[in-house]
Amino acid sequence: MSTRINRIFKAIADPTRREIFNVLILATTALTITQISEQFDISRQGVTKHIKMLKEAGLVEMKQTGRESYCLADPTPLKEVYSWITAYEKFWDDKLSNLGDFLDNSAKQS
């Protein structure tokens, strides 16, 4: 598995990071770290660390305007995760279909 997809999985493994990402997606606009921090029961520094992980995974873009840092969600890297999962979806669909055929044949023979 690529280093990039590993970073994405690591970033979305944490429920707080997933929620921060969700807040940014729902906002549909860039938010300051302070605006994000106000929505969580953790310190601004804690939120900043989570945002850094999301940024390293490519899920958040940061823009500096004066003294404020603005965060904007970028869901594009999740397409790579979707592609990876889709391969397993086909695998399991095939396996379940084969199991269904096997059970149908077993029932007919009984």
C-alpha cells in the first residue's frame, strides 16, 4: 500500500480528526483554527495537531492570512481510499455470490 494511502488511513482513524474534517466539509468554506476549536472540548493546540495530521494526508489545505490560519477540507484524497475499498467490495461480492450458489445447490440436492 502506498505511503499516501497509509497517511490517509492514519488521519481518518481518529474520531476527533474525522469530526474536524466533517466540520470543514459541512462549512463549505475555510474556517480559522479558532472557529474549529470552538466546536470541540479540546485545546486549540490539540485541534492544531489534529489539523496537521489531516494536512499531511492531503485532506486539509491551510492558508495564512495575516495572523490567522484558515483551513479548507479537500475530500479528493478519499477517492484513493474508495478505489482501494472497491477492490475488496468486488472480492466479497464474488465470494458471497459463490456461497449463495453453493447453498442453493446444496438445498436442491437435499
